[in-house]
Amino acid sequence: MLSNRHNRGGFTLIELLIGFALVGILTVMAIPAFGNWIRNTEIRNAAESIANGIQIARVEAISRNVQVQMVFGPGTGWTVSVVPTGTQIQQRSELESAGGVVLILNDEDGNGVSDDPDADRITFNGMGWRVTNADASPLVNRMDLRNPVGGSCKHVNGGPMRCMRTVITASGSARMCDPAVAIGDPRACP
């Protein structure tokens, strides 16, 4: 006579423990990649926020036919306002963009970080062109965003660390690019 015990379905305690151990090992292996993905997403979101702010300032300057400026700071935050009146149009705080991203403003030549603390704004005229700032501060030409943990755009902790750059042309349009991508790729920086 066959035992009824062999026909029962289910898992033994050992099988369940092995399953939980495998899930735990896979989770531990995925955590570093997930951390890199989160940091890369923060950088991308901050770059998109800045590019959108530049476009808002440019469009508002055209639609109002007055000078409109975008002022950076603190961190990745920014404010768009009308130059003659100081009327605020839109603002983003650092926390809305990304809390763990470093924004580096570059000077007019784009050759390096501006040592002038007043180099923190972009001004557009009623035609949407970038013009000299009302306070005569240096023009911001590009914004580099990177993660303070990695510090560079190279591979960090086994995964690629994204850096993003937003470049502003003389005509006032903004373009996001990746400085780590080789020339010839559409994502490359000029």
C-alpha cells in the first residue's frame, strides 16, 4: 500500500530556506547597480530641470518682449524673473531637482569654472537671444552636473557614473549632452 505522504504538494523547510537565501543573495548583488541608477537618474533630472528653466526664461522673454534672467542657486535650484521689475516667473528649489548633485557653472569661454561668484545668471532679451547681464556679471556658458560621490564621469564602483552638461548657444537655445560620450555620437558634447 502506498503512503499518502508522498502525494502531498508543497515545500519543505529546507527548500524554503534555500529559496530565501537565493533571493537575499540576488538582492545584495543588485543594490550597487540600483544605487548607480538612482544617482544617474538624479543627475539626468537636474540637467533636464536646468534645460527647462533656460527654455522658460527664453520663451518668457520673447512673449513679454522684455529682458528675463535665470539665476542659479543654491545648489541645482534656479529662479526665472523679469529683469526690469524683478517679478518672479518660476522657481525650482535644489530639493525639487536633485539633492545629491553638484552644479558647476562655467564661464563665458567654457574653459573652466568661473572664479567670479557673480557668474550665476543668464539673461535673454525680447528676441530670445542671450545678452549681457544687467549687473555686468560674466555670462554662464555651460553647466556641468555630476555626483559628489563619484567626482568624475568615469566608471565608479563597477558602474558608469553619468555626468551631464547643459550648453547654451549664443542664440539662447539649450542643449543637454554627455561629456563622457565620444565625438560622433549624438549625445556627445560639442
